[in-house]
Amino acid sequence: MNLVLGFVPFILFVVLVPLSDDLALWIAFAAAFALGMRSFLDTRVLKTLDGGNTVLFGILALYKGFIQPGLTFSTLLLAVDGGLLAIIIASLVLHEPFTLQYAREQVAPEDWQSPTFLHANYVVTGVWVAALAIMTVADAAATFLTQVSATVAAAAGLVALAAALTFSLRYPAYAHRHDAGARD
């Protein structure tokens, strides 16, 4: 469930953006910073998603607030989803799937190098890449094609997000059961 905390800034952004784009960005930035610092003070490790969210929402809040105040909702959503996609892909490229930092909090240190544990984290991170890719493509369609509304893009994004979250919560237990059954 700690993985959900990593997405709190994004969730706050999505919930608050109908009220005000600027408010949503600044609140998401503040939440990302607070969550990142809380986690860092507890573990002395800055999680990839926490650091990435802080940078992403901080840059977007400053950019929209001071450089491009007229940024459209669909363009802003594209930047947020595309930024999250880039953060998660970077974690894979660096061979440190972002889910590992959350999963390690749930298992004993001796299991951290287990092939099943590592594989499960690569799979879950891959599902998040797929979900955010769907969200980014939907946002791009809403931004650049007049036939697709931002509402349709946001709905597609919510479905992809719900699917990734559900998979993230269920797959590790399945992988553990499957691995235990294979050893018996």
C-alpha cells in the first residue's frame, strides 16, 4: 500500500485541477516534497517517484505560474502523465524499478535479491509503464486532435490507472504463491 503514497501528488493534482490548474500544481508539489522528505528522514533514501514528483510538479508549477500561464488543461495533463512515464522508464533504464523501493519495505532484506521478488517488481513496473503510456497517448490525442476531448483522455487515464493499481496490489501475492508452489 505504500506504493499508493507515491502517487498521492498525482491524485491530488487530478482531484484539484477542476478547481484551479495552479492550485493543483502547487498542492501536488507540496505533497510530493512533504512525502519525499518524510520518507527520506525515515530511511535516508530518496525514492525515485518522490524525487521525480517533486521535480516534475515543481517545474510545472513554476512554468505555468511564471512563464506560460495560459497552458491548456490537456497540455498540462500531457506534461504530467508524460513526466511520470519518463520517471518510471528512467527507473527501468537504471535497473532499479521504482516499485523496488516500496516493495523492500514489505519484505525481509534476505529476500531482496530473490529472482521472484526482482521479477515481480520488473513486471509491476512494466504495467505502470503501459498504463502511463496509455494515459500519455490519450492526453496527446486530446491535445493535438480536436476529435478527442480532454474528458475522454482523462477517463482513459483513470481506467489505466485503476488497472495498474489493482495489478500492483494483487500481483506480488500471486507471484509469491506461484513461486512457493513451484518449490513444493
